[in-house]
Amino acid sequence: MTGMRLIIIGPPGSGKGTISQLFEKDLDFTHFSVGEILREHVQNNDELGHIAQEFINKGELIPDNITINIITTYLRSLEDEKVIIDGFPRNVFQAAFLVENFPIQGIVRVELDDETIIKRLSGRRVCPVCSTSYHITNNPPKHEGVCDNDGHALELRKDDNPEVVKKRLQEYHESQQKLDDIFKTESVPEISLRGDIDIHNKKSILEEINDWLDTLQK
Ligand code: AMP
């Protein structure tokens, strides 16, 4: 099998980015994040960016027709690759769309408790240019406040402020249960990983993931 489609799920700030990096750098997957694509449009100040910004800043989901368009364009162009989809589906409509049009082979579930997440997100800083994510204490850049890759000033995402985070978490927990039910009906295989792994000590987690991927390819 050459192509493979996985989704990565977990509350915002649970460490999906870290786990996705493992898939991208060590396991040859293309990581595709709907939120990141939307933030790029906001950064480019284009028409879609203007629409998306309002929803993103409030921590609300943007309209389905927009995300469905984005996901269709990207997944069509990545049909023969190993792809890990981040941030989609977020509701029942999007899940049904995925099952119908772009079936997935597996689910990577990232777990972390809400209290830890709120602490983590308030210390998160993101490069507005290359989207690399840092943490002021857990994963600081080499020089305070600037991106290691391109030297740009790091920013706190507007939707990482604690009030918006609480709202995003509540929304996540409410909708995730319904999505889990859909994927259970479809018997999609799943792996559960903690999101606060030490990225420098990744050997055992990579073994665990590889063993799981082998079972999917049989
Ligand atoms: P994320 O980076 O995944 O936390 O997404 C940031 C923001 O982008 C979300 O709070 C939503 O406003 C928007 N967004 C990302 N993915 C979706 C999606 N599948 N459907 C609707 N809005 C989304």
C-alpha cells in the first residue's frame, strides 16, 4: 500500500503538534492541519483569511463549506501519499463527509487532561511565518521571543487566551463524543498516545506507532 490516510484527534493543546511532528519527520507522513491553513490565509490577508479570522479569534468553528473545500483540494492532491489529517473532522457533518469521500485507515488519539492543557496553551508561542510552535518553559526557542527557523517575533495566538481555551475545550468534548460514535460504527482502528511525551526520547513511542501501522497495512 502506498497511500494511507490517518486522522489525529485530541483537545486543542494536547500535544497533537508534537505527535504530528513524529509522523512527519520520522515516519514519512504529510501533516495537514486545517487550522494552520486557515491561519496562513489570515496571515496573507486574503478573502478567506478575513472570513476565517473572525471565527478563529472567538474560538468558533468556521462554516463547513469552507473547510470541506479546503480538505477536498488537499486530500485529492495527496491521494497516493501517507497523510495525517489534523483538525478535521470537528463535527458530525464533516465526519460523514470524510467517511463518504475520503475513508481513513486509522485514528491517532492524543490524550491530556484539561488543566494541563490550559497551562500549556497560555505559555505557547507560535511563529506567524512558519507556524513552528514553542513553549516559554517546556520548549523555548534558542533566543527568547524569536523563531529559531526565521528569526521572526513569536506571537501568542489570540485563541490561546484562557477564556477562549476553555470554550474550545468545552466545544471539543461535546462534539468528540458524537464523532467517536461514528468512527466506532465504521470500526476504524485506533492508537492512544499521551501528548506530553519527551520528543528527545522518542524511540519507544516510535516503535509503538510502527507496530500499530504494520497492523493497518495487513
Ligand atoms: P486548530 O489550530 O486546529 O486549533 O484550529 C484553530 C481554529 O481554526 C479553530 O478554533 C477553528 O476556528 C478553525 N478550524 C480549524 N479546523 C476547523 C474545522 N475542521 N472546521 C471548522 N473550523 C476549523
